[in-house]
Amino acid sequence: MLDLRQVARHFGGVRAVDGLELTVGDGEIVGLIGPNGSGKSTTVNLITGVFPLTSGAVFFRGQEISDLATHRRLRMGIARTFQNIRLFGQLTVWQNVWVAQNSQEDRAGRGFFARWLGGQAHARDEIARLLEFGGLAHKQDELAANLAFGEQRRLELARALAAKPKLLLLDEPAAGMNSEEIGQLRERILSLRQRGVTILLIEHVMELVMGVADRIVVLNFGQKIAEGSPAEVQADPLVRRAYLGGE
Ligand code: ADP
Ligand code: MG
């Protein structure tokens, strides 16, 4: 599904990502972990095309996408959520999903109004399903800005799913959540995988990432320092040292 080959991104002298090899197989849930500043969000930004690569190549479903614009990658099936929530605060919950659905649509080349008229019922059903999945159906007419934090995170997820992704990149989705919300997020992630969505999960909350990931990749200073099953990675002395700092 996803294949990063010797991917690097430098910001001036900072090697945010430095020669990273990372693959995510079809239907897999891969956890990407590492201390703060280790290059996790930069990796997401490179996969989605927010920044150009300094060197290396990114392949998606066998096709090189290294130079494609973000919206083209989205159309191919790569969607993401942000570490710092980005919603249209002055639009309603429903409108936020509607915008996401429409900004990536139109593969058939139909005009906006034709879609609006012809696809409206179908689109509404789809939005209703996404809001249901996110536990937001009862909030559909609220402004996004007025949602509680956990609800905003769920709206981000619903919005990412509106693009019908094959690969979903989640950048610290559990940050700031309580343990009940984390449990619900875990169920949602597993349910998405069952529906065929491949997931790269960046996460600091170890109980979540260790519980759902098939495989874990550990970054430190932009480089992969370990890779393996959750148990293997947790037992790895290099990983322990990176997290505990020092020695
Ligand atoms: P993580 O998500 O693992 O906490 P990041 O990928 O956000 O780490 O950052 C990795 C490194 O790259 C950090 O040293 C950070 O300061 C730097 N960095 C990230 N984005 C930028 C940017 N747009 N400009 C300059 N430096 C950046
Ligand atoms: Mg980050």
C-alpha cells in the first residue's frame, strides 16, 4: 500500500526525517511512535505532500507519488487527521463533512451544480453515516467551534473518512482524550480496518497503539531505530533508551 524509500526531509540543519524506510501493507495497522521531535508529523506531511522531499521516494499502491500535490494524493486515497485539530469552526458539523466530501469529488467531471442536484440524496446519506460513525449525529447542526475537544477529534476523523481513503494517517488522535474516549477510538480504528482501510497510527498513548497495531516502527532523530511487533518493540533496549532519555 505505502512504501517510503530512503525518505529524508531537512529543515536547514535539522534532519527532521533522515533516510527513512517504511512500508505499510494492505489492511495493516502500523504504529509510528517516537519521542517528541523525532519526525513523526513530518513523515505524515511527506506522505501527504505538504512538504517536498529533500531526497528519497514515496510509493502508493505501486505508483510513485513523490511529486504529486496533496489534493491528488487525497483523490488517490490518502487522507489524514492533524495533530493540531483543523476544522472550519464557523461551519456546522454537517457542513464540515460536506465540504470534505465535495472537495475531493468529481472524478466523473460533472459540474458542482450537477452534483449538488443529482448526488444530493446519496451525499446526505453518506454524511449521515459518517456522523453516526463518529458519534456526532445529534450534533450535526452545532458549529464545529462549539464542540468539546473529543468531539472535534471525532469530527476530524469523519471528515477524513469523507474522502473514502484507502490509507488513513492519524497523527496523535488520542491526544487529550480520557480513557473512555480512547477505548471508543480504539473500536473505531479496528472497525475501519475491518472495512478495508489501511492505517498508519502515530500515537503517544501507548495503551492504544500497542493494543491495535500489528507492527510498530520507532523513530528517533528522524531515523528508524526499531521495528517489530508491539512486544518486540517494548522489549527493545534502544527504544527504552530513546524514551527514557540519556544513557
Ligand atoms: P514529531 O511529530 O515526532 O514530534 P516533527 O515531525 O513535528 O516531530 O518534528 C521533527 C523535527 O523537525 C523537529 O526538530 C521540528 O522542530 C522540525 N520541524 C518540523 N516541521 C518543521 C518546519 N516546518 N520548519 C522547521 N522545522 C520543522
Ligand atoms: Mg508530531
